Amino acid sequence: MTAEFILYIFLFLVALNYIFSSVLEFLNTNNWKNNIPENLKDFYSKEKYLQARDYKIEKGKIGLISSSISFLVTISFLIFSGYGMLSEYILSHNVFNKFHSQFFFTALFLINFIIGIPISYYSNFVIEQKFGFNKMDIKTFVLDKLKSFVISIVLIFALTSLAVFIIDYFSSGFWIWLWISLSLLMILLNMFYADLIVPIFNKLTPLESGDLRSKIEKYSSEVGYSLKNIFVIDGSKRSTKANAFFSGIGPRKTIALFDTLVDNYTDEELVSVLAHEVGHYKKNHILISMFLTISQLALICFVFELCLGQNLIANALGSSTMNFHLGIIGFSLLYSPLSLVTGIFMNMLSRKNEYEADDYAKNTSSGSALQSALKKLSADSLSNLYPHPLYVFVHYSHPPLLKRLHALNKKPH
């Protein structure tokens, strides 16, 4: 095997991924049907349904532009030895000292960050604005970009420094210690996400005492689900779309409801949404998913160590010697087919878990309220009612709305 052959493999995998993703997007965008489902006619007028279709088409176009630019940049870096030249340039300058990999990834991040700004701007201030979703002003947009930039740079330096230290210290067999470290970081991030990350971008306010809080606490108590905090998040400063998220493990479980959700949904609908999330906890979905993710991390770290020992990979990328950052680039390209397979498997499991959580919510709260909430969420976000089955199989972590409603309407055996 030669470096040239490995380069051809890289080019083939990048092109295959781009073509496959583009075909899936095309199939999904063109899978719309003319009729509105009978059980959604109270939520989708003909005008809103056509608006949802147009929204999907517009988002698909900007998505294709974004993926095409990313594809061209990656292909160009491979063909013209961009990764190798950037690596050699950084390694040849003492000013970077021992932070070569950190500055390498920072440079790549800057390229993607700069390219992504006009695409993000157009998506928010043209498409989202056109369809009535955008509530963000320029100041918030700029601040969000600056905050995400700083956080990304900090994470690049912190995670890369940790990985490089582990590799240098343990040498052979370092993948085990890298796996343990990344797994612990993932668990900690999951536990403290609502406390550390969310407040950087949004304001979290404790849910005021009243009927909604009483109903949530009453339900949680009845099913034996302890909540550390119930917050309202100011999502309306960016979008009219409604959402909610749940984070934390063990005693640090937190629920955050977007203010758009609290303002536009009934108490019963909100409790049913909570019941769905409780279902994930009661069915051990969160622990199982975390175990599988940690197991996947073990495979990733093991394969990465194998890649780091192959100097031909560095040669294929345009450099004479292998190092950590080129190993990451080569690994990410070679691992992409396996990543697709594991991603599909995780999505299949996730869709199964969603059905189980819906069923739990129906049995412990209100199935009709959950259906109403799901219909509202779909209509309010102009979601695709008829996604292509292959697109669903590959990308959807949640079942399509119509399938969820069908499952909720089934009578228990």
C-alpha cells in the first residue's frame, strides 16, 4: 500500500459521503405529498402546509450550499496537500512552541468559522426571517458568534492538550487512558451542561410558583422522579420555535422549558412533554445510550491509535512525518463509513426509545395532551410531515410525527 493509494481512499470517502448526503436531501425534499393528513387539518391549513414545504426547500438549498463548500474545501486540502503544508508550516515556527496541534486545529476552525458566518447570517436573517421564526437582532447574532468562538478555542486547546499529554506520557496503549478521560469529560458535561454552558447564551429563570409548577411537581412526585430545578429559558429572543431540554444525571436532573413553549402550550401538554422525558429515565434509555456512547468512544480511541502508527497516512496528507493532528485528520476520514453505520444504529435505538417514552407518557399522564403537543410543535416549526423513509432511517433520531401519532392511538394489548 502506498501513500498515493491512501489519498485516493480519502478522496473516494469524502466524495461518497457528499454524494450520499446530497441524494438523501434530494429524496427528502421531493417526498412531499399534496394532501394534509386528516388528523392534522386542525393544525395545518393549506397555506401553512405549503409554507412548511417551501421552508424545507429553502433550508435544503442553503444546506446544499454549505455542504458543497465544505466538500470543496476538504477535497482541495487533500488534492493540494493543504493539511500537510499547514502542519509543516506550524511545526517549522518556534513561536508555536509545544502547541503545534492546538494551533493546527485552531487554523482549521478559523477557516470553517469564517466560511460559516455568511451562511449562518443568511439562514437566520433571510430564511428564518421570511418564515416568521427569527427574533434575533444583529447584536445577539454577533455576540453568539463571539461566545461560540471563544468557547471553541478554549475547548480546542484544552482537549488537544489533554490528548497530547496522554499520548506522550503513556505512548503505547494510550487509547485506554484517552478513552477513560474523554468518557469522564462527557459524563461531567452532561451533568453540568445546564449550569455551565446554557447560561453563557441564555438566561435561565426558575419557573414561578403557580399551576404549571404545581402540576409538574405533582406528576414528578407521583411517578418518583426527582427534579433538581425547573427553569424557563428565554428562547424567544432568538426564535419563535418552541422547545425544551432535560439534562443532568442522578440528583442533578434539570428541566428547561422555552418561554415560547410555556406561553403557547397548555399545562396538560407541558406535563405530557415532561412525562415523555421521565419515560426515558424510567426505561433506562439515558444510561443505555451513555453506555453505548462510551463503548463507541473506546472503539474510536483504539482505531485512532492504530492510525497514529501509520506514517503513510501522514504522507497521503502531504507531510513527511506523522503527528497527533494529522492522525486525527486521517482517522476522521477513514472512520467515516463506520461512523455512518454506528450513527444509523444509534438512531434506530433512539427511535425505539422515543416510542417507549411516548407510551410511558400516555400511561402515566395524558396521551391526548401529548398528541396535541406534538402536533403543535410540528406545525409551529413547519416540520416535514412526509420525510423520505431512507432519510428517516439514516438521520432521524425521533420517529416521524405521523408514526408517533399512530403509535399513540394504538390500544394496549
